[in-house]
Amino acid sequence: MHIAPHDNQNKPIVDADHDLVPLNYFNIVKLKKGEVFDYTVPGYETCIVPATGTVDVDIDGAAYPALGNRTVDVWDGEPEGVYVPTGAHARITCITDTTEVFIAGAKFDKVLEPFDVRGDAIDLVQYGSDDTKTHRKIKHILGANHHDKVGRLLVSELYTVGQGGWSGFPSHKHDTDRLPDETRHDETYNFRFRPDYGSGVQMLQREDNKPGDAYHIMNGSTILIDKGYHPCAVLPGYEMYYFTILGGLSQRSLKQYFQPTHAAQLHTIPGIMDMVAKFK
């Protein structure tokens, strides 16, 4: 499903118990200096990640000051985040002229402890190649390094390296719990392009070798992945970024199932197994 760019007025784009991706929660909050946003999401653990601007964060009295260091766009520095336990009260206060904040969430019924992830603690993996048109960089905010501190939520930022090319290839899916081959993880993306008038395409093929759907994605597009194989691509001459939320049904570690038709491509893309290992 494609949700076109729009002013969500600080209301959830993907609310709790969404019809397509009930394991996910997603909001974009825009504030001006001094403005405050309070929220709590019963039944969901969340993560606060400033796209741009700097905020002070308070989680039930635990203070995390000066979160976020990017000013121009999501290419301008490393991401930072604060983990918010299930059902906790979070307060976000803008301390720069403006801020745009992503709030990612996953359904989880236990209450853990809050913590912050600063820029120097981001888990980075880069894989693919220019020759295979698959070169990309992933910055894990809540990745493998935080497996014992988080319930079911995985939060990452993905960047195409260079201009043009494919991401999420070889095509894979994760819509069915059938270990050891695959896990059920709902997924939500929010896309950005540089320059911001760039665009791309999101494919969603629900069955191998049968026609699927394709969505024209633009700066600010949100994509909901409930099931199927889902590679995406950016037009030549543009760079693409997408904020990624994964919520597992029965476990946090993601087990991707690669599309049989294209599985042989796993052997042509440098470093791809390192990428797979980071989604835990």
C-alpha cells in the first residue's frame, strides 16, 4: 500500500492495529522551537528518531537531552534515537528552529527500560556494488547491537550509494512465521530523495513469477509491506533514503525468504550476507 506524501498534522500515519500492518506504528511529528509533543502508545514499544533538528526527550522522567544533529536533511549526519518502552509516556521538545521527528513502533506486550542511541553507536553495514546496481548503506538505530534491550522492533535508515540503482534485491519477503526459513515481520517505509524532486518505484510481488503491483514513490511517500517480495529502485541521477520499521510477530530477529526465481543473485552481490546478519 502506498500512502502519498501529505501533512499528517502530527497524527499517526500508521496507527495501532492498522488493517495491513498491525505490528507497526508510524508517526511524523513536526515542531517549531519551544513546541512540545506528548504521546503514549499502549501495546507498542517505540523509537524516537529526529530526521532533522534537535529535541529534548523525556520518558517517564528519564531525560535524554539534545537528540539529533542533522540540519539540512537526512544525509546531513548520523541518526540518533531514543527507545521508548511499551505504553510509556514520551515528551518531545523542539530546541532548534524546527524539527521533523520519526516515531517508529512495534507491537510488544512487555515493558523494558528506555535508552538512547547516539551517532557514534550506530551499527553500519554497506554492501552491493555499482556494477550490480545494488550499492547501498544501512544505518541500524535499533539493530543487532540492541537485541537484548528491545522487544520486537527493528529501526534502520537505508541509503542508495551513488545515483540510481536498486534496493531490497534480490527480492525477498517475510510475511509468514515458518522457521527456520522465514519470519513474519510487518514493514513500513518512509522515503526521501536528493534532490527532493527525485522519485522511484516500489514493487510488491505477492507470488513468485506472477504479476504484482508497482507504486510511484516520491519525497515523503510511505509504503506498507504486509506480504510479498518488495524491491525498490530510484531514478538515475537521484539518491534515495528510506526510514525502515520492522515489527516481528513472534521474535525480533528477521529471517528473510529470498524469491526463488532470483535467489541465484545472492552470489553476485558483494557483502549481502553481512546485511542479512544485521537484521537480528
